[in-house]
Amino acid sequence: MVYECDAYTMEKHLPDAVALPRSTEEVVRVVKLCAEHRLPIIPRGTGTSLSGAVLAVDGGVIIGTTRLNRILNVDYRNRRALVEAGVPNLWITNAVKQRGLMFAPDPSSQPSSTIAGNIAFNAGGPHTLKHGATTNHVLGFDMVLPDGEVVWLGATPDGGEDVEGYDLRGAVIGSEGMFGVITRVVVRLMKTPRAFRTMLVVFNSADDASRTVSDIIAAGIIPVAMELMDQPITRAIEDAYHFGLPMDAGAVLIIELEGHEAGIDRQLERVTELCRKNNARDLKPARTPEERAALWKCRKSAFGAIGRISPNFVTQDGVVPRTKLPEIMHFIYDAAKKLGLGVANVAHAGDGNIHPIIFYDERIAGDVEKAYACSTAIVRRCIELGGTATGEHGIGVEKAELMAVQYSADDLDAMQRLRRAFDPEGRCNPHKMFPSGKRCLNFNPQRQVAV
Amino acid sequence: MSIVAYAPDDLTVTVTADTTLAALQQHLAPRNQWLPMDPPNPTRLTIGEIVDCDLSGPRRYGYGTVREHILSMRAEMADGRMIKSGADVVKNAAGYDLCRLFTGARGELATVEEICFKVQPRPEAEQFGKVTFPTVEAACEFVEKLDTTELTPTVLDLHNANGAGPWTVVVGFAGTREEVDWQCKQTGLLAAVADTKLDYDEQLWATTATGPVHKLSVLPSKLAATIAAMRGVSALVARAGNGVIYYRGEDQGTGLAPAARLMQRLKHEFDPANKLQARRA
């Protein structure tokens, strides 16, 4: 059932109803109806989120934005676009690339994940390292508050980028759909860089690869992306798609530099030196735009390839200070080994953002619990190392209990104050982000039988 | 006033709010790093003031405002409790972004005490050029022309010292020596560029004789028309690339804050007894 979960499939709940409005006015009518009947409302895009953030834990009405999918206006002079909330991320870049522009945030889900969903989780992607996440590229949006009032937050479609008063736009981005339903968004468009240097660097060990990443950052070079893939994931991708990745590599890095043609090769030389210093076995530059596209396709196919080697998997999303990358990689391998589970790693290594993929089989008794334990141990270690439980996937229901590990009761209380200003009744996407007694009682990490 | 923690290899630094911007930059300089921000009066201005009042300078066009550089903060709530928001790593999606909410809130919601920033390597080269025009329209036409090229300036300003006379467009580039040289050369093909400094911004803020500095934010495409319609302005500096105008003289009025009811509810939630008054830099 589509609406019983998102891409985090360890827990499932069905809503009482699903509404798919076609306009802001229709959203307002649904929201007001829910307000009258005190029903939970759950805004939902295409359900690509990875933390159970659109689960109807208490029932209620899912308000899907998939029919709000028009690009309303592109303002080339001011490098902005006005789009509806359900427009998939990639549609924006596709609409403007002929004019040398792009929408910078590039989550792996970008062909299907929606702009409002990107706002809910402050989505990032491989290129966040240089370009920042969603919050750096969304100027403003409207929002239907849980009582039905429509407010515009941040820059209006024809207004300046600085707005009087508190930064409500900034406060909403990353709030996991708990403040209201967004229907229209003003995004910032960036000039597409003219020059790229992308290469695949092959290492004998994940250790060498992660040290290379730390060294490049420490040398004062910020590539636009540095993506790490370890041996299990490299093999899985190669088995599935035959990109020509080395099957025996300990780990590979995809490093991309971008900017102007002038000076870029000297930067590339410095990066190459640092790779060699850390025992890089092979450096394969992408020589054509097609080869570059193939490298990125290979990275973004990672999750698709896992389905072939494990019946189920859960992905984590912790972040550590970049210098702690080698340490957390060791921890991940040890944690999985102790529990007898398989694990593969992709990581936005330049950001210190890990994505260990833990394999399990829900048909084997105890496997789900083990995967959950492994996953939780990794995230806890990230927090201990001075990092965070999630870099881009969000807390949702999955990591709600871990919020109390990362933050104090007073920190969480301050967040609740913000939530109350938007949603005094706590009806919008309830039971997410905050530790809640309810979910503890009901949580039973196994597949529920689909209706 | 202190640097609480500095991890140069992670490109992060944590400072107390009463640290001046100049002191912070000095601390980062030996590792050839900086916080790429340049609001006026860095030797006097504290990090707390920059965060509370969301202050920025000419390099805003290339590097963004202060909220783009904040990773986490400690703040004192109105009831005296200390809280932390964010995490000291470059990416964090855990919890609501109170850092952004508190930035620019003038201390009305909480008192910011400590801030963790992501810092950047200093660019290898940086260069600024100016082009002078007789009218604001001609100046803005040049800005627009520059914008349609592949050039990526980090500064794109427009200024006028006394409300009349020539209009100066300032263009700045930063990066590797090669890319800065190439971009300067390309700009030179569009107009006669002379080397310049960014001291005009300090000058606007330094003069105290003519009352406060006001601010207007418009679409960049409406910059020329907006400025042409302004009356009684004695000095003006605009972030032409951003559409933000700072000026002295008669207040031209600003837009009303949107979502007023929501903002009132927010203020009430964070400071029910109305203890926290607005700070001015």
C-alpha cells in the first residue's frame, strides 16, 4: 500500500483517508475540515523520505501534493522560479538548464522527490559539500497552517530576498512537515558551472579513501563533491549495472571539482597528489560529459543495486566531524560484524555524512531487531563523536527516541515552543521527531500485513 | 570574549557572542582560513551583534549572509535555561533549525551566547574593480549585462557617495589566481574597469551626522526603478546582485512583516513575560 509508509519500511500505518488537492484553495478546504473534526493531517510528497516521516501513526488524513505539480513561472533575470509544492526536484533543473541554470540541491531521489519534501527535510545530496542544502536555495513559500490560515514565509514571488521579522522560512525548512502544508515555493536558481573535473579514485582500503577526504579538506580545497563507496556497494553496483567499477577495490571515491576552466587543472593536480599520497591505486578521470554522467549515475544507483543482494535493508544517515571519518567507518564494520549482519557504505564523505546500508532478512527471526540495534549503535556513536543522528534524511519516527540522546530536555522544549506557534494542537504530522510514549508502546519492528 | 574551540581540519570554530569579528578572523588567519563575512566595523562589531541583527557586507553576494555559516549555537532562553540548537558538523537535519530562527531576531526570542561556524579556506586571490556611470539606469544595465555572462562575482555592489553625481559599480572576484585573472579580463572586455577597495561600505556606516542607515530589499531587476524613485537620499550603497539597498536620508519606508499573527505567537511562546527587548547594533 502506497500510503502506509515511505522508503523506511520497518514500520507501517494506514491513514484514515488520502486527499490529493489540485490547488491551494482545495488544501485549505481539506485542512479546515480536519481542524473541525480534530483529525491529524499528514503532508506527503512522493514518499521517498527514509525515516518514516509520513506515517499516519494515529490515522488521520494524508494530504498528498502529487497533483500540485506545475512550474508556475521562471524569472530568468532574477534567477528564481515559482513552483507548486509537488514538483519533483529534477523537473526544475530540467526546465531551466537550456538557459545555463540549475536548482542546486541534488538528493539521490531527485527524479521523484518533491520540492516541498526537500523543504521538509532540508534535503542535500552529493553536491551539498559546496552548494549547501535546500535551505540555501529556497527563498520563500506559502503555508496552510493547521487552522487553515494561509501565510507567506520568506521572499514573495515578486519581493526582495530580505524580509522583515523572524526568519520563519528558515524555521520551517527541516521541520519534517510538522508546521503546515506548503503549496507554492520560490526557489533560487544557480548558474551551471562551465568547467568540471570528475574522477573515480580507486583505493585498496576504505581507510585510505577516508584519510584522503580528510587531507583534501585540511589542505583548503573544497571540491563540489567527494563521495565514498566501499567494496560491498561497489560490487553490488557493478553486478547490477556493469559500469566497469573495479570489483577488488577496498573503496572508491568520486571526486568532482567545478568552476571556471582557468585554474581548475592546477587544483586537480593538488587533489591527485593527495590521493597518491594516500596510496590511491588508480585515478580514472571522466573525459567526456557522458563519462561524467555515467559516474554519477553509478553513485545514484547505489540503493537500487542493494535489492539484488539483500531482501531488506535499512540505511543510516549520521554525520561526524570530517576528521572522524576513518574512525566511524571502523565502528560500522565492527558493529555489523558483531551482530553477524552484512553492511555496505556510501558516504557524502566530504561532509562527514555516512550512509551505511545494513542488510537483513525480515523472514529470519531476530534479524529485524539486530538491524535496528546495529543501526542505532552507529547513530549513537556519531553523536558521541560530536556529530548528529541525521544529516539529511530526518528524524521521522525512526530516530525520534535518539533526539533525547542528542539534545537535552530543555533543547527539545525550545523546539516544542516553535512547533506550538505554528500548530498549537499538535495535529500536523504528529508522533514524529520527538520521543513519544505512544510510539514506544506500539513499536514492533516487523512488517505489518498490508491490507 | 573567547574562542571556545577551533578545529581547522574540520573547518569549524566556536566563539562566544562577545568576540569581535576582527578577533575571530585573526585567530583563523594563521591556518589561512576565514569566516567569509565583511559587515562594517569588524574591530568593534561582535559576533553576537552580527547574528542578532543579521549584518553582512559586500561579499554577501558570493558567500551569503551569516545564517549560511552557522552550524550550532547556545542560547539563553527568556526563563534562564541554556539550550543548544544544531550540531558542530557541516550537515544536520536533527530537530528544528532554531539557529535560523534566532539569527536576525534581535535577541527577542532568546539571547545567543555561543556560536559554532563553518569556516572556509581563504581564497588564493581576490580582486575588486570599479566602473563609473553617469546614471543609475546605465549602472544597472551594466550589472544586468554582467549577470548574463558566465562570470561568478563574489561582490556586485552599486554606490553613490552623496545622492547625486556618478554611480559606481563594484565587481569582485575570488578563487584561484588563474580564475580571478581570467574573470577580471572578461569584465574588462565589457567596460573600463579601475582597481578599487571596498572602503565605500565602511564610509556609509561611519558617517553619523545624517541619522541612521535604512534598508530596502527589492527584486534585483527593480533596483534602478526603485533607486530612481527615492527622494531625499544623501548616500547609498546597494548589493546590486541581491537587490538590497542601504541608504542615509529620508526613510522611504519598508515592507510590513508578513505573517504578523504567527510572529506574535512565536514571541509569546519564547518570551511569555516579554522580558527580551530588541537589540540594535
